[in-house]
Amino acid sequence: MNVTIIGTGNMARGIGTRLLAGGHSVGLVGHEPGKAEDLAAHLQEAARSGATVTAVDDGVLPSEVVVLAVPYTAAALIVQQYYDQLAGKIIIDITNPIDFNTLEPIVAPGNSAAEEIAKVAPAGSKVVKAFNTTFAEMLVAGQVAGQPLDVFIAGDDEAAKATVAQLVRHGGLHPIDVGMLARGQQLEGLALLGIMLQFRLNTGFQTGWKLLMPERG
Ligand SMILES: NC(=O)c1ccc[n+]([C@@H]2O[C@H](COP(=O)([O-])OP(=O)(O)OC[C@H]3O[C@@H](n4cnc5c(N)ncnc54)[C@H](OP(=O)(O)O)[C@@H]3O)[C@@H](O)[C@H]2O)c1
């Protein structure tokens, strides 16, 4: 499968690494000249045979799945910029709507970035919340303390969630479907707690949330 990542920062690197390791091809969209090319060159070595990573420089999103690897505050603008092209596509929202100076949420209680992005996305697009509780550095590694990362997935379209779960699984991670898109509220809360704990426990951004389950026979 081809996946487009909008953004060329830490999460683009982490998610790109896992997609390429899973044999999927990645197109990178930057907003400053050279950054997508630089990241593509860097990610090349993560690509399993057959997978390619390229900079997208013609403004055309070349895939059915698009990851918004940008700050929440930029997400709505980007959706607007690519509005016509996003119709019918799976939009993966990874954002955490946090004021990083105060560590306070910037969406009201009872709301989420995921739901706000879905409101501005074109009809027929399918917004899926995923990867917002996984730290970028740990995505590059694919695991924490020998355990594959859990990737919590929320969305209202079952087929879209299944596609995202498959991408996650192929990258060596463990997908967990948490339900409808509004569960993004809880996932964004979980991510905020995770960020706060990094400082409290002085771990660096090197932890991961893990749901322990009984083995199924
Ligand atoms: N870092 C993590 O561990 C982590 C974990 C979970 C979720 N997240 C979420 O993932 C998202 C990305 O985080 P990150 O750590 O990758 O951030 P980052 O390293 O700062 O990268 C952000 C990317 O967004 C681009 N960008 C910023 N404003 C833009 C705009 N107006 N239009 C187009 N592109 C724009 C930046 O481009 P330039 O560099 O050219 O400005 C950069 O490529 C955020 O929403 C964050 O909350 C991060």
C-alpha cells in the first residue's frame, strides 16, 4: 500500500520507519524546501525490499491513506489546502492538542482534535485517530523494553480502522481498536498523561502504553 505523510518531523520519521519496515511505500510532503527530500534519504535504509520512500513535490497526494504528522494547530489548514483530494481517503490524525508551555489541553472537555478534524474534512473521507499515544523515538525502535508498541485506533469507519490496523501490524506493532472516533477524547487524555509522566518519572520520551491481556487459546 502507498501512504502519504504530511509533515517531515519526528513523527513522520517514526511512522515512516514502521511503514517502510512493513513493506509499504511512503510519500513525504514537506512545507519547507528540501525537508521531505532529506527525510526520504534518511528513511531509505528502513525500507524493506519493494517499499519506496519519496518526496511528494507536485502537490498531488498519491495514496488512499494520508497521515497528518503536523501540530494540531496546523491540521485544519492542511485539510483545507488538500480538501478536494482528501475526499474518500483515510485521514490518520495523530495529533495531541496540547499547549506545550502549560501542558494543558487546547480543546474543550468533551471534545477532541480527532472530532474537530473530522468536522472540517470533506464528505466521504474517513478520519482515524492513531499513533497519538506512541512517542516518535519509540516508533523508530518499534518497541519498548522488548515489547511491541500498542497503537490505539479510534474511528467511525470499520473498514478504515481495519486498514490502519493492518499497516500497524505489518510494521511490527500491536493495534488495538478502541471504538468510535469520539474515543479520541480518551486517547488524547492518555497521551497527555503519558507526556506528563515523562517529566515526573524523568524517563525521557522513551515509554509506551501497554494493555496487558490474558492469553487466548
Ligand atoms: N513527537 C512525538 O513523540 C509525538 C507523539 C504522538 C503524537 N505526536 C503528534 O504528532 C504531531 C507531529 O509531532 P512531531 O513531534 O512530529 O512534530 P515536529 O517534529 O515539530 O514536526 C511537525 C511537522 O509539521 C510541519 N508543520 C508545522 N506547521 C505546518 C503547517 N502550517 N503546514 C504544513 N506543515 C507544518 C513541520 O514542518 P517544518 O519543520 O518545515 O516547520 C514539521 O514537518 C503533533 O500533532 C504531535 O502532537 C507527537
